Amino acid sequence: MGTTEIRVHGVADRGPEAILDHPTVVRVAGDRNAAFYRPRPGFGATTGPGGVTLEAYQWSRLTGGTAARTFSLVLLLPFTLANIAVWMLPAAGRDGAGVRALCRLLGATLTAMYVLSVVGVSLDLLAWQCAAYPRCLEGRRWISWSAGLSPGQRLTVLAVVPLIAIYLLWRLGARTWQLPEDASAAPQGVGADRLDTPDFWDTRALLGRLRSLHVAVALGTLDAGLLLPLVGHDRSPPGYALLAADAVLLATALALLCRPALERRGGGPGAGRSARSARWAAFLLTGGTLAYALLPRPPWRAEGSLPGSAELQAWLFVGQFALLVALGSSALVQRRRRHCAGTALAGGLGAPMLITVAIGVGLAFAAALNLFLADYLDRGHSPIVARPLPPGVPPLSPPAAGRWNILGFSLALLVAVLMAVVVSGVHRARRAGAAEKIVREEFPEASRVPPERVRAVRDAIIRSWLADRLGTALLATYSALALLTLGAAGLTPEFGGPGQLALELGGPRLSRPIVFLSDLGTLLVVLVAVVIAAGGLVASRSSGIRLVGVLWELATFWPRTAHPLAPPCYAERAVPELTRRIRGLAVAGESVVLSGQSHGSALAAATVLHLPPSCRHRVALLTYVTPLDRLYARVFPAYVNEKVLHEVGERIGWRWISLWRRTDPIGGRVFPDAPSDDPAGRVDRRVRDPKGLVIPPTDTVPPAVCRHRFEPDEDFHAAVAELAARLRQAP
């Protein structure tokens, strides 16, 4: 009986050649998006330690690596973060149905915010404000045609822009990596109870319902943005009737998002039909709204900002604030019931914190877009209270809430950076002694090497300890400031923007620094977006930018259950594909050592849970630098926990070895608390990093500190050989 080792890479994949440590490979299964590779025969050895056949599974092209995908990931970042938050809740199944409904409602507010940002650009700044002033139209053919139209006609024509944005929402939400062969015969709901549910990765039914309801919410938001200025001018019964119908439509869509049947397997015939009915009703109402806007009206001059726009945004922010408070309270109740405060991220409050960050990032992106466009349209004269406009300059003014959002983003970013520096310095000084003691105990030669070498290894251990505390502290800091900013933005109709409020409270001396911070925040938003895009683009090709890569892999591992516009889940293809490959090799008489690196170990563990009983006795598992316990069990305690990890080991007869390093800031032990007489206590094996402190006789430099980086070495080869031998001895 032969043995095949399938290597599943993690973040910063450098190609199948690097995975297999072989210069020439050939694809044996899969396609250009995800494939299995083996060393090409005739070009060196094709077997690994213990005589195993080498094979690599490359899935990195499912998550990024191209400019188009990376650009879409940056734009969809708020929706992606909202989708992750659902999986961070402390409870799954029926216990968490109500809290998941709150997350879906917050996802709907993100869709409304997305539409309002486009409405602010097309209807407020262009159709309403710019078109009413000749100086703004001068020399701009792309908008000067609107000068001869009435305000209602301009609003109708430029409503095409948000309609296109909504169409993109509908189309992007349909993307999937799922192969038709892996989808069940009838679309099911989300397998939200257990990770080993057969249709856990098949969320077609839920995704279709979410798409319909989010399109209804998006169209309803657009209709409200159109109707508020028209009804305020006309004060006619048809306008009031359309506005009331729009309110009913939005309330119905939000109520359907709260129904437990929405995510239930199958969901009954009414779940999908109700969502589709809401979508078609939104189409009809939008058609009626556009027709109403085109009706002839007496001469009408547009002045100031688009009527109702600021109030609509303020009510949205107030609703988001209330939903976040309710979500945080519910998460606290769940935490106490499930006693997960010691293991879950931020004591079980990770979900509301992350959704707050998602809203803050989305608002910052939208506000930056509106402020940059307003500055361009008024030809560089920003309309702020502390800097009066010159005569004849069009008074273009984006919503004042945008100023609060930008100010909050810049303050949160600056405070988070400052806190990172302070926390890093405090904990480094406190733990330096303990880390150096570990180095001297693990490396007897430490007394014979220069102190700089000992300090380098000590600092690597300290940084690995800081990763846990620093991430939680930064998340809590940013989310708290984002929540306060959201509440302040909801009060803009009463107090105006931060510059105006500062001017009233302290005069120009107080307002000028506030305005400066607001302007600085606009540039910071653009800079952060560029950095994230650049990092996501090169993370798959550079081991130096691991943080962005880790975020991408973590963000797109879970199915879309809160927002349909999140990027498609790569595991919905990778897990069934690995399962099929292992099953095929087992049928052909092969045993398989499934080895997963970093985030690849999460795919490997999920694959083991989905293997049929007929081939489990032919499978062994090797994980290294794995974040299963240190990251996944903390961030997603309801789905990856000690019970689930024990289930993985039991299904393969505990033929499982996990290699970990003290210097690794991301990976760690899988069973840190398991006793030695338990099979789980024999899974984790620590390897020294670096291999030594002194320069080997045949080398010119000392061994490198690898931290989370992985290359096949003697420890890895020994583990593979041991697992292959255990497979040969298995009944």
C-alpha cells in the first residue's frame, strides 16, 4: 500500500514548487484557480520522507493575488468584516438565532449606507447642488447638460448611478467558488450548527434570500432619498402614499431578515418566496418613484443640500447605534450562559466590536468619497465654517455627518497606533526576563554566543506573546471610538458637524485644529485603502506582508451568512475538493498524510470532519504553525473549540502530529491543556526555533529565526515519516 502526502499551504503561498521543494511540477488535478501538483517525473526525486508520494494543493488563487480581486476585497471590506462577526458569536444553532438576526440587520444597514454614499454623490452633490450653480458647471461637459432640466428631472436621470451600484451589489453577491458537483441537489440553508454538517459550506439558499432582501433594502433606501425632497416640495397625496409604501417595504424587508426560517435548512417554501416578493415589490415601487419624479412641476430652484438627506443619514446612524448596543448586550448574556469569557476574543464581545469597525470603515470610505468630490466640484474651496467661501463659489456641502466619521476615523487610527506603541513597550519590558530565561534553558550554548544573538531570539518570543494582547486591545480601542463617532454623527441635524460645534463652543481657536484633523482624516482614509490594496496584492507573493494575508484568509474562510456582498468563501470549494481527492486516493489503495500549514491546517481539519467513514482509517494529519487553537478557537469559539478539535483527532484514530514554535506570533499548540496520558496530549510537539544559536561548522551564518515562516526541514520530514509508518500499521 502506497502513501501520498498532500501539502496544503497557508498565507503567502509561493507556488507549488516552493510547497514541494521541487523545481519542476505538473498538475494532476484541478484547474487554474485551485489544483493538485506533483513533482514532474524525470526531474529529480518524486518521493519524500518515508517513501511517500509528494503532492501539493494550491488554493491561494481563490482569495486574491490579482489586482481585480484585491481591489474588490478593499471595496468590500466593511461587508467582509460584518460577515466574519456572525461566526464570532459565542453561541451557534438555535441559541444564537436572535443574535444572528441582529447581525443581519446591521448588515442591511451597511447596504443602506452603501446606497446613501452613492446617493450623496449623484443626487446631492451633482443633481441638486452642482447643477444649480453655473460656476460649478463651467467647463464640465459631463455635467453641464443638466442645467436645462428641472430638479425632479435631474434627480431622475442621475438616479441611474445608484441603480447601477445596486445592480453591482446584486451581481457580486452571486459569485461563488462552489463547483456544481459539490452542491446538493436541492439548495439548503446554512449549516450553522456544526462544522462537520454535510452541507455546512452550501449556503446557496440563504445567500439567494439575502441577496433579494438586500436589493429590496437598497432600492427602498434610494426611493427614500428621491421621495423626501419631492414630497417636501409637492406635499401631495401621491407623494405621501409612495413614501408610506416605501416605509412599509423597508420594514417588511427588515422583518424578513429577522425570521429564523431565513437560515433554516430548506426554510420552507415561504422563505424564498417572501424574499423574492419583497424584491419585486421594490422594483415596482422604484419604477413608480421615478415616474413620480418626472411629473411636471412649477418652477423650482434647488438650494442648499438635498432636503431630507442629512435626516435620513442621521436616522440610519441612530438605528445602527441602537442595534450595536442590543448586539453587545445579547453577546454578554450568551457569554455568561456558555462560560466562554476566558477563551473567546474580548470576552465574547468580538462580534459587536468587529461590526462597529466595519461600520466605521464603511462610513470613512463613503465620507472620503463625498468630501473629495465636493472639493473637486467647488474647485478647491472646501465649504467649512472656519474658512468662509469666496464670493461666487458654489456652496457645495457634503453631509456634516461625514465630517464626524472622518474625524472619528483619524482619531481612532491615531489612538490605536499610540496604544500599540505603549502596550508593546510596557509588555516587552515586563516579559523580557521571562523570555530570556526560556532562551537560556532551551539553548545551552547561549552563554557562548554574543548577547545580540540571545536578544534577537528573546525579542521574537516576546513579540509572539504580544500578538494576542495587542490585537484585542486595538480592536477594543478602535471599536469604542467608532461607536462614539457613530453616535455623534447621528446628532448632526441638531448640532451640525464637528467644525461648527467647535466654533460655537470655543471659537476659531478650537475649530481650526478640529477642521485640520478632519482634513487629515480624509487623507488617512485614502492612504489606508491604498496600503490595504497593496498589501493584499503582494501578500500571496511576499512573506514580508503577512498581516494583510492573514486577514484575507481569515475573512474568506467562512460562508456568507450576514451580508451577500462579502467575497466568496474559498473553503466552499477547497474542503469538498480535498475530500474528493482523498476519497479517490483511498479507493485506489493509497493512504494519505494530510499536512496543513498555517491557515491550510484549518482546511485540513475541516476536511477530516467531512471524510466518509470508509476512508478515515487511511488518513493521518500533520499540522504546523497552526492557528487552530490560538486564533480560530478564540475568535470563533462556537465552531472551533476543544470538543470539535477532539472530534478531528478521534475520527482519524489520533494519527495527528502538530509542530509548533515558541517564536510564532500566529500559530501555537492545538491542545495546550491536555494531560500527557490523553491522546490529545501527545499531538503537540515543540520544535526549536532557531535550530541553534551558534554558526554550524558547514555554514557561514547562524540559523534564522523562522517565527511563522515554514520550509520543510528535518522535524517536518521526521513527522511525515512517523505518520506514514503509523498508517502502514493501522488495521
